[in-house]
Amino acid sequence: MQKKLVMLFIVVVLVFGGLIGRIQYINVTRGERYRRIVLAQQQHSSRIIPFRRGDITDRNGTTIATSERVYNVILDAQAMLSVEEAVEGSMESTIEVVYSSFEIDGNIIRERVEHYPDSRYHVLHRGVSHRRAQEFERLSAESDARIAGIWLEEDYVRRYPYDSLASHLIGFTVDGNVGSVGLEASANSLLNGTDGREYGYHDVDMIVERTVREAVDGHTVVTTIDVNLQQIVERHILEFNRRYRNNARPGLGSLQTSVVIMNPHSGEILAMASYPSFDLNNPRDLSAFYSQEQLYAMSDEERISSLNQLWNNFSVSATFEPGSTIKPFTVAAALETGSINVNETYVCGGIVTVGEWDIRCHLRVGHGALTLEQAVANSCNVAMMRIAASMGRDEFARYQRIFRFGQYTGINLPGEASTAGLLFEAHEMGSTDLATNSFGQNFNATMIQLISAYSSLINGGHYYQPHVIRQIRNENGSVIDNRDPVLLKRTISEETSRIMREHTRAGVTDGTGEPAAVGGYAVAGKTGTAEKLPRGQGRYLLSFIGHAPYDRPEVAFLVIIDEPNVVDQVSSRHVSELTSRIMAEAFPYLNITKAVESSTP
């Protein structure tokens, strides 16, 4: 018995000796190869965890910009070769699984490995869906061979569920998380988060130890706009441009058609739309506005210029002469300074000589005798020139600044145009300049300046900073910042504001803005027809600015058509009718108070 135990002990010792010898042999002959495999595995144990860029939503929580999880297919050539040395055939097996999962040509992988054998990171394909990523993991697990040198990197891609809706306001991203134009640019720091990282290593027992620093996702930006209202506005803008489309540029019925709808008691932008617009998911596509022949003939510089024009937000970045929409401001300033009173009357003969210039009214034969209200309603240039003259250049220029013309509004969108150099200083303003400025010529404004100032004109004199961001929410949905209305200043008295509400109401009931009327609603407003420089070319910018109901405004709006593709560009009827069509659908949606019908005894 004892002899048998001794023999068993000797056998065990010999086996252990053989194992130790084999280990030493492997360590000497193949140790470096296996060490490289382990290091390759450790490389995968350290990775960046990308943050998710925050959503952009409308005021009701509807998502209008979001980030979807995708995967990038990464080739680690060094790891692939290391495993191939240890397990022959693993490279071809890996290439087969990659092709089955992602349809990536195997020759691309072979050439990359051959030319860059020490490369650890090369993106083979971006934006792989979760479904395809799962398919890759399944095939890898089911494969009898070793799959190595390919791994999936988590990433996010920006998506816009409504394609071109509010494109100028929202903007888009480039290079992943860099905002370009719109809120994507101005709110970039809010929308972006911080990448996390997972650190890993194999200890002496080949157990993976991991340390994870989680990513911090970006904030969600809740805007002031309403998706449904925005869709109403954009549908009517598109219909107008299709109706009067220009054959030279398909789909365009004007150089620009823009609409801004605002809450006059808070400065919140409820809708902001411009046409031509662009697909946020494919912002460089110009095929909707140019034929294939035109696109083919374009130089790179011409294409870039066209794209910049397309991406430009007309509502905040373009300046123009406001034309007759400025007339209520001229009257309000004169009333505030005491230069005139509400009972003033005027006689319009169709022309006034100022300095060395004969300046005509838009109605060449003249309006005849007019009250102050009729002067506003009928858009009389002669009356406005008389009113401005009674005020004088110092007071006129001072009130331009009180209404914040020539100043930034501070709206939280990029690219707001500067108009500081587009207004006369009082000492530079001659009598002719004063006369033409009184009816909106020879100085420039932006849409956002005009509607913000108009809101103060009809809301009791309160100038609110226009804004498109309502709230900021964190990744858990909790509100971390409420953007309350910011009252910047008082422009006019409540009494003057009341008078202007009545005068602009007359502009729709009995004046040039009659086509802007909407059945059942007490609409007020003022038309504008500005002849563009150089004069005498028949090119006009048409506008209508208004509010409803006239006596207790709940909504203010500005509609502009720049050079409509019509024969009679000088007629404001086109913009008034477009306003009416938009508001006939918008008012019921917004629950705007209807006019009280008078009863017959």
C-alpha cells in the first residue's frame, strides 16, 4: 500500500513538472503573442461614454430636435492581427460577420489592416442602428471562430422629427455636437453635456476591474413656439409661394416670405417662419429651389453663398425699410410729446414740397380732409410729414430710440442684425430725412424690432424683450430655469396706447388693411409698402403688422412678403390677404376672443 502511494506521488510530481515545463515553453515561444492579445482586450476596457445632447421642444413638450443612440463600427487593426497570430482564421471570420451585420466590404478592412497594422482606431461606418448592432453581437456570439478587432462605439445622431418645420429658428448641428444657426447654435452650451469614461484593466488573476465616470447629458430647451401654430403658418406661406411660383426658381413665389407671431404681454415668440426653408435633416440640399442643370453649373462659392442665404433667419438677420407700418409710431410719438392732439385734422393734396424735393402721398390725387384716425387708417404720407414736422427732428429721433429702433432686441437667437448705423442721428437729420422717416423710408429695421416695438404700442406701453426660450430642464425632466418675461422699458402711456389700438382698428375696418379682416374677430393693424433701393425698379417689400382683439390684444403678428412674384407688387392686398388666411386658422386654435356682436333692438 505504501509502495503504491509513493508511485502515485511520483506521477503527480512528474505531471506538475511537465505542466510547469509546458508553461515555461509557451512563455518563451508564444508569450509575446498572448501578451498582445491581453493588451488588446485591455484597450477595449477603456472607452469614452458619450453624452446625449439635450432635446429642443415646443412650449407643450412636443420634441422638435432630439438625439438618437447609434453606433460607430471601429476597426482595431493591431488587435485583429494579434488574435490572428494566435488563432488562425479569426480575421476572415471577423470580416464575414462584419459584412453580414453592416454590409462593409471586406477588402476595405483587409487594405486598412495591411497598410496601417499598428492602428488602434479607425471608423469603418457611422450611425449604425441599434437593430444592426444587436445583429452583430448575436452573430459574434454564435460564431465558432474568434471574432476580434471590431468593436462598437456608442454615439448619438441629431434628428428633427418635423424635417423643415421652424428650420431657421431651430438650426442644425455639424460635427456631432456643434450647433450651426438657430437655437442649436445660441443654446449650444445648454444642450451639450460632458462625456463620461469607463476605465478597465485585468488584474493578476485576469479579473476585469472597472471604474466608470458616467456621462452628464445636456439640458432640454423648452421653446416658446407652438408646433401646431407653426405648422399653420408654414402651410399658408408655402401655399402662397406655390401659387405665385417663379419658373426660374421652382417653388419660390417671392424672395422671402416671413411671419412672426408674438404674445404682446410677454415677448414670447409663438411662431417664427420664413420661406424658403430647408430640411434640418439634410440642410445642404438645394434641389427644391434649383434645377439639376443650375446646381451642376454652380461653383463651390455660389453653392456656399446660396446655402448661407437659405440658412439666414430673415426675421432677425435681415434689415429693410419698414414703410407705412411705422406710421402708428410717428403718431404715438407726436401724441406723447404733445406736438399734436387726438382732434387734429389734415388736408392731403397728394404732394408736399420739403426742401428741394416734391414728396408724394401714395394716393397721388390726395386724400382730401382727414382726421388723425383717418390719416393712420388710409396711410396718408402727407399727414405723417406734417406730424413729424410739428414734432421736430430731436423729438422724432429720440422716440425712434425709445421704441428701440437701431438697437439690438437681445432675442436669444444668433445673427441679430445691427441697425445702429441705419438710423439718422438728430443732428444729421435734414428736413427731407425727417419727412421720409415719418412714413418709414430712409431708415432700416428688422422684423423682431418692429413687432417688439409694436407690441409695446398696443399693450399699454410695455416693451418686453422678445425671446424664444421658455424653460431649461435637466436630463431628469426637472425645471432648472424658468425664463420669465423681461420688461425692458416703458415706451408710451396707456392713454396713447388706447388711441393707437383704435386707430389701427380703423385701418382694418375702413382703411388700407381691409383685406386682412377675419370674420368674427376684431382685427387691427397697419399695411406697409416699401419701395426697395434703387428706387424706380418696381421692387417692393410688402408688410402687415397687427393684433387681435383690437381693444384687449392677445396676440400680435407681422407678415412680410419681399418682392412677390406678381405684376402689381405695389399693392398691399397680397400681404393683407395672406395675413387673413393665416389668422383665420390661427385665431380659433389660439382661442382668441371673438368680437362681441352688436344686437339690434
